[in-house]
Amino acid sequence: MIRNATIDDVPRLANLKTRVGRDTYYNYGTPEQFDKWVEEFCSIQYFENLIKNNTTVLVAEYEDVFLGVSSVSFNEDLALFGNLYVGLQERGIGSLLTK
């Protein structure tokens, strides 16, 4: 199921993005750089701010397990798509989150 994320989902969203980010980005820099990225872009505060500031945050969920997350921010005539993080690859979850 794809649904809008709520404030109650924030800790699980932060955990998912950190976990997927570790698998993806950890070897591209130093451990300190990764820790800084987690602090800035995977924190509970980061996701709370997204949800509270007119950003649509979507979560892909199956049997109470978070499989992916994405976000879309709208500002005047622009839309910014971001935060596409999927825990299971090649199952169509990313495609569903982008549609």
C-alpha cells in the first residue's frame, strides 16, 4: 500500500532512510561524512519538518513493514521530488512511489 505518511510514522521513516542510505552511500565518503548526512537528512526533526511544511511524504508499506519512502514539495509552479529510498529493490516499489 502507498499512503501519505503521518507524524506517527516519522521514527520509522528516519530509520528506513538511514538503513537504505547506509547500504547506498556509506562507502562514498568517510564515516564522519555519513554521520553528518544522517544527522541532517535522516533525523526525526527532518521528517517532521517535511510533513509540517506542505511536503507530501509517501510511504510504501506491506503488513506494517515500511518498504520505501518518497516526498514531493510544491511551491508556486514548481514541484520538487526527493527522498526516494526503497528497502527492497526490483519489486516495483520505487515505480509506485514515483507515480
